[in-house]
Amino acid sequence: MADYMANYEYHKIYCDHDIAMRAAFNGDTEKFKESAKKIIGDRWYKETFAYFHEGDIMQVIFFQIFAVRSDIEGMKAFAEVYKKFSDGSKPESRSRTCLIADMIAACISGNDSIIEQTARDCGENLADIVIYFLMLSKKYDIMCRLIPEIDKNNPCRKISPDFSVFDSQRYIDIIISAALHRDKEALKAFFDAGCRPNVNYYCMLCPYLDTMDYLADTCYEYLGYDRTPPFKELFGGDDDGDMLMMMYGILNCNDIDVFDRYAKEISPIEKIPDERLFLLKSGIKGENGAAFRRIISDELTILFRSWGTLDDIFAFAETFDGNVKTDLSRAVEIDAYHTVTVAELIKLLNMSIKPERTDKLSDFVLFLLRQNSRPLTLKMISKGLICAENFDASVLFASENKLLNALNALNNSKLSRGQG
């Protein structure tokens, strides 16, 4: 979650830099000065120049834009603000900066054959910058040809064949830039190349209410829908864990009115995995905890997976009106890094919901039987973990492993008499 929140703040900075870059590229010197001065007025912005922060790469980009346009006023404006951007780091390698300068000059001059060749010369390490400037140049046909090649040759595919360039934060930023500026042709190029926005996109877009409406209304087919989808579907559909993360980010990074706008369009969150529990606790205890509590169902169920969250679940249940339930369907045997008492296991089962009846003995059920506890075994029966369908298997396991206390509880239960 820390990475998610950092990306959220980073993207707000990126959007301001994007405005400055677009102003420079379009020859709007006054807007460039206005945007640049806004950025340098914030210490955080000055120290993290977002997309163009690496060494002197930003200087090369802006300088080349103004130089190619013979924009004297732009050069003066750039000189005025650049010294406040500079961090004193070493310049970029000459080959890298020359390639970027060539790319910008080609885009502004408008010769398609030169643009495409220059874009290919830049190679995979500058691919995202190439795509960004092709978008600003409205060279959508070249984008359509290059993006599939860039994605296919993406170095990350060596790690995972499922990884797409569209999973990269830099490409997310570029695509969101296209959405914010209503660049429908660029969006079409990205979507046709396989981009499918997900929670990582929407969490950055949520502050821009009109843009969310624009995407839902005009791009719904590319988003996988046959009509404009409600925001609940966009934000994760039936995955309440994703929904919780989304709403937590919106609440902590925006004004309360932005949160309220989306909160009234989703159903109450009913089920979350235990690894999201800390978000839930933080949201409820935060400054706007009352607003966050309204999106949580009074009948909350926690999907139990990790034994490391057991104490958190118990503590949270005590402060959540006593209505918290646990779904143990994905619970596994405790590992060597945790210890748990029979009393804690009984407490956990007391909070559990009825599982599906099955003739299979899960690892979790086997682990509970191995505790060789009569009270715990009786609790397993009363909560449905041991049922008529798996009773014989439970007796056989307890007998083979000489679990006499568990076996005694099984043999004296109503299940042994064919009841239940």
C-alpha cells in the first residue's frame, strides 16, 4: 500500500509537469511559464521532477523544444525557471541526450519517415519518452506501429511473459495524460495495442471526476463493457478488497467531497481478505473515519489467510460492534513462524461462518484435528468444519494418528449417531 500511496502523490506531480511540457511543445510560452513557476514553488515538486527528473534530461527536452521552434521568449522563460529545477547532478550521457534531442526535433518538424526512424533508434530504454512525444505530435499511426513492438520487446517479459508495458507506471502516466486531455486517438492507439485500465489507473484518475465520466461514457467498449459501466464495476466489480483499497486512497488523497461522490455509487463492502484489514482499521480511525465507516457493511466478513493477522482480527472484532465474521475456506495449516493456542483456535471458530459441506478434509481441518483437543473438535463439528460428508474421514484420520481426545469427541458426537 505504501507504493500505491507514493504513486498517487507522484502522479499528481506528474500531471502538473505534463501541463508544462504540453505548453512548451505547443509553443504556449505564457502557459509554460505559469505552469513551471507553479511547480518550482513547491519544495517537493522541485526535488522530484517526476517524469523528466533524471539528471539533465529535462534541460535537454525543454531546450530542444524551444530551440527547434526558434522560440526566443520560450528560451528566456526556460532559462528563468530551469536554474530552480537543476539539482546539480551529472549530465546525462551524450548519446542518450542526443537521441532525445533528435526525437523532439523530428516530432516538431513533422517528417513521418524521420520520426519513425528516430523513434526506432532511441531503443527500448527511451521507449516511453518516444511514445509520449509521438502522442504530443499526434503521430497516432506511428504509435500504432511502434507500441506492439515495444511491448513485445519489453525487457520485463523475460521475468514474466504476462507483464505488459501498460503495467509500468510511466505508461500509466502517459495514458492518463491522454485521458485528461481528451486525446481520443491516442487512447484508441493504446487500447488497440492491448491496454486495459485497472485499479492502478483508476486510483490515479479518481480526483478527475469529469475524466472518469469521459472514460466510462466514451471508452466503455475498450474497458470490456457493452454499455457505460457503474463505478462499482470499474473499481473492482465484486472484489471488495480492491474496492476497499481504492476508496482508502481516494479518502486519504482528496477532499471529502471526492470520496463522497464515489462512496454513494458503490455497495457496502461486505468481504475483505485479511491482508486488507490494516487499511480498514486506518480508514476508520482516520480524520474522516465516520465517512469511511459508512462504506463498510455491518455484517463484515474477513477472509482468513494469514496466521500473522489473527491478533488483528480479534482486536478489530472487539471494536466493530461484534459483528465481524471470518471465512475459513482458504485457511491453511499454521507455519513454523507462528504459535497459536487451542483457546485462540476456538475463538477463531466462534467467529467463523458456515463452510460449504464437503467430503474433503482440508489442511486447515487436519491441522485442527492434530491439536487433539476435545473442546476444539466439538467446536469444529458445531461450526460445520466436520460434517456428515467428511465425518468418516475425520474418524479415520484421528484413529490413524492416535488422536484419542479428538477421536473421543467424534465418537460421542451426534454425527456418530447419524444425526446432522
